[in-house]
Amino acid sequence: MPRPHTTMRKIRDVLRLRLSDQLSLRQVSLSLAIPHTTVADYVRRARDAGITSWPLPEELSDDDALEA
């Protein structure tokens, strides 16, 4: 079954909590009420895209750029 679409706002929140606040994957999961495996997937995809710090670079302020 496909997972429900997550808003870009929630993905930004995952990255903020993980990269800036340095919460564990499970703490981020509990905070945002999403599965910890989903949090891990978003963090892995961000790392693979070269996103390793918060705040996000200016060129990623647009939702389309972050989604890509």
C-alpha cells in the first residue's frame, strides 16, 4: 500500500528537528506523529542530496527545489 503524501512543511520539520535540534529519529517520529522509518527515509534522502545542516540553503527555500 502506498504511503500517504507528506507535505513539504512536514519534511522541513523533520529536517529541522533532526539537523538543528539533533533529536533522534524516534524523537522526531513521536514529535511529528509519523513512522520512524519514514523519518529515516527523509533524512537519508536529504543526506544523499547533500543536505547536512540547518537552516537549509537559500536555493532550497522553494518547495519545488526541496522536493526535487
